[in-house]
Amino acid sequence: MRLLFIAITLSSSWALAHEEMGPRIDAWAKSLRSKSGESCCAAADGWRATEVTWDIGTGRYRVMIEGEWQDVPDSAVVEGPNRAGFAMVWWYTQWEGGALKKRIRCFIPGDAS
């Protein structure tokens, strides 16, 4: 019984965190496209980028993904207003050269980025 309570509590916490952005923000996220024209998908597919830097030397964004700094390709940057207010990154892994590599599909800077 105790394990069932914990499972329900954890799944409810995830659902509340997901719904926190609301349908209006999710519809906006689904409409986003990177400079290359690629769809970013939904807000639920994006990650809140808590560690973001602007590299003055290269004029590019960098984001922390799973403990590693990743350069944001210029083609992945989304231009326009950010309705979420915080930086978001949409990324995936791809098998390349015998290893999994992280690839950034879209990035939108936040208010403080």
C-alpha cells in the first residue's frame, strides 16, 4: 500500500510540473521553429535550461545538458519572444562514430540569458 501511495505521489508531481506551463504555452511551443525551420515540438519535449551562458568570444550560446556544456548551433536558435520566460532547449541523442552524441534541435533564450 505504501509503495502505491509513493507511485501515485510521484506521478502526480510529474503531471503537475508538466501542466504548470498550461495549454496556452504548450500551443506556443508547438508553433516554434529554429532558424533552420525545424519544429521544436511541444513544451513537454523541451527542457528548462537552468545553466546557460553567452560565449562572448564566439558569439554563441552554450547550455549544460546532463553535466556537459554543449554549444548551441546558430541554426537551432529560436528568434522571437519567449512566452515561457526561461531558457528552453530541445535536444536528442544520435548514434555517431560509435558513440551517442547530444544534438540540439532548438534553443530559446530566457529573459535573463
